[in-house]
Amino acid sequence: MSRLSAIWKHLPFDSLSVSQWRRRWVAKEPCGFGKGDSGQGLRMWIKQVLNQDLAFQHVKIIYPTAPSRPYTPLKGGISNVWFDRFKISNDCPEHLESIDAMCQVLTGLIDEEVKSGIRKNRILVGGFSMGGCMAMHLAYRNHQDLAGVFVLSSFLNKASAVYQTLQKSDGVLPELFQCHGTADELVFHSWGEETNSMLKFLGVNTKFYSFPNLFHELSKSELEKLKSWILTKLPREVEGQNE
């Protein structure tokens, strides 16, 4: 039998306050990332937006939960986040200590899928907001042989370690699928555009979709585009093709 393909999704939130940005999601296909909520919370949010589960007959989806940690933008309050930030801005240093520690944890999840028989070129990683940022660090700094990366309402800091790594890379890089709402007041649309432009300049094949009047949230049309892209990157394999 053909093995299930694996995709990673992580959808965490960069929140201004826990009450204001209540809905967040974390997903894994085989890995997902999210902030402020649980993996199951993300799954339910996606189901609410799509009016059905995000599901594929030949793709394994994993919804992980980010660990609880003090989060500086919440004045040190405890939140489920993949890493810490000094502030929610694209013009400040990255908190590389926490980012790198989580990359090691998530690498363990990828390794588990590979040991189970999933080839790395059949794995996608991605996420919403902070989860998308985490996915870009994971793939472009640590696992450049993955099938692709998807990020929704996400950004990289101007001096990101991701850019520094890619400046030294000369191989084929995972394709990037990126969506962003033009009305996002937490992670500005321009931050997403700048991230996409930099990654394209550094050799990444990118797709960028803007969604008018969409705030820092998910939309049905966005998720439908993502679903189509996933099927393009992870088509059903012929029996015995991956033996």
C-alpha cells in the first residue's frame, strides 16, 4: 500500500492580548504550529471556516500544540507559543534561542515521520502567523529538502537568520505558498510582501496571494487555495511508486 504523505501545519498567533486575539490555530501535517491555543483548537477553527474538516485521503495531518512559555509581548504572561519575541515588529532582533530550541523539537517530529516511511520530499510544513514564521525557520534553515512551505498572515524580521542562511545556499529550495489579508492590523500586509520579496530574491519559488479586507484571521477562500496547493505539491502516488 502507498504510505500517507505528510504535511506540517502550525498556526500560532502573535497576539496583542489574549482576549482580543482569542482564535488561534496550530496544525501539523505532519506538523503544525500555533500560538495561544491547542492543536485541536486549530482544527476546530479550520472546520468552522471551511464548514468541514481539512482532510485528504492520502495525506496525514498532524495538529501539534505549542508549549506554554512566558511571552514578552504579553508582558511575560504565559501563553502557548512556539518561540518568544522581543516585540511584534519586523524591525527588531529575532529571539533565536527559543526559535532554535523549537526547531530541534520539530525536527524530531519530522524524523518520526521519515522513520515511518514518509519521504521528506512528501512533507510540507506551514502555519498561521507565528506558526508560519516557525515553519520558514524550520524548512529554510534546517530542512531544505522538504516539499514546500505554506504561511498565512506571517512574516520574517528584516535581519532574519533565514535570509542569512539562504545567502549561502545554492540548491533547490522548498516552494513557498503565502497568503495575507490587506486589512491585517497585527501583522501588516507590507511585512508579508517584504518577506515574500526577500525570499524570492534569495532563490525561493514563491506564490503570494492578497485577500482584500481580511484581518488577522482565516478565510474560506484562503483555505481553499491552500488545499489546492497541497494537492499540487502532494499528488496521490501510484501503488508501489514510493517503494
